[in-house]
Amino acid sequence: MNEAIIQLDDVVFQYEGAETPAVNHVSLKVQRGEFLAVLGRNGSGKSTLARLLNALLIPDSGRVTVGGLEVSEENAYGVREKCGMVFQNPDNQIVATVVEEDCAFGLENRGVAPGEIRRRVNEALAEVGMADRAMASPSMLSGGQKQRVAIAGVLAMRPSIIVFDESTAMLDPIGRRDVFSVARRINREEGITVIWITHFMEEAVQADRVVVMDAGRVELEGAPRTVFSNVDEVLQLGLDVPEMMKLSRRLRDAGVKIPREILTVEEMAVELCRLK
């Protein structure tokens, strides 16, 4: 991962009528094949950032480059070919009454040949575990299944980047786990760059890198273990920290000699056993 597939240079975007920018002089690089988690409280700018990456919004100043294309009105179509997006509510993204037709919708609009559409739809539905529901009505699916159909529609378009904008926020724990697993697998096995916007810490700790935003700016950036070890700073930014980070801090405050950068239950169990 030594090639930047996304680059933001001093980017500013302010909504009409707003008093302050939603994205305020942000500079950031995302490497090809990276799984990047973006965190922040409501109003921090993370969803605005997502829309800038997909050319749904155009920066007021600064430069956003996605897959070698600068985000602009003229390049919007090309940017969206490179960067797909999965939204929070799958009902806002599903447009057809049959699963396979919904998955084919974007390809048909692009004028892809029917035989190629069939092949891509079958592959995409299989990748998200929905091949057996190809003829089902989306209205009969669970929230997690609908979100997987939305992901399949994006995958069929063959983007090199997918932005997931709080795509598990409306799901139950099982649905969240299933959708996150799909995103993690396509990142690892297919090399698709993933921007994962979330407020669930258990998802963020599995990313390659974490960016924490507040008031439109990047406040923290680094490996999950490094970012979440700054417990006080993360809490001050209106976020939670992984439970094992909290526990390790309490143990250290009580005089127990234990590392501060513990993320998982398994790591905690190992360190506690070493104390014996």
C-alpha cells in the first residue's frame, strides 16, 4: 500500500447558509488497498467528506483527487466509476422490485452488454451471499440483507474504491457483523480500497488506519492501537474507546503493570495471564 489512490489537499467545503465549513482545510491521503475507518461525532464532517470523494459535492477550495481524477463537475461521472458508495439506509439506494434487477440497474444505465451484466450480477450477488435471493423482492428482506444487495449493486460496477457511509448504523448486531464482514473480505481478497465511516468502535479497531474528525478537521490519525491509546483525547472528541482500552486504563490506575495499547479481549487475557 504505497500508492495514494485518494488525496485531499487543503480541502474546504461549506454548505449554503452555514456559519462554518463542514470540511475545514483537510489534507489526507488514502493508499490503494487500504481499509480506512473515519470516526467523528454528529456534525464532525465525516459524511460531507464521503460525498466529496464520490463527487456528490465539489470542494469550495483545495483539491480532491480520486483514482487520478480531480473531483469536479466535469469529472463527476468518471470519479463515480472509480468510487462507489453505500449509504446508511439501503431503502434509499434500492430502486427495483427484484434483487437481481436492482443489482443490474447501474450497469444497464452504463450500457453494458446483457451477457456481461448477467455475469457481473451473478458474481456480485454471490460475493455478498445473496445469490439464493436473486429473484426475491427487496421489500421482503431484512435490513442486513438489503444492505448486502446495495453492496452487490456497487460491486457489479467494478469500482476500485467503495465508501461505506455509516452503512451499519441502522442494522441489528447480526446485520452489522455480516455487512462489515463483506466489506472486510472484499478489501482483503480483492484489494478494493474501503473508506468505512462509522461510530462503532468494534468496527474501527479492525481497520488498517483510523481518522478522527471534529468540527470539519482531522484531529487524530494513525493505527487503531495508537489512536485509541489516547483515551482522554478520544473521549474529549465525543467518542468512545474500546472496552479493553478502558479496562487497561483502570488496571493501570490501580497499580497493575499492564500495557496501555490493548484492543481485544484476547490480548487482555494474554496480558493478565502474564501477571501470574
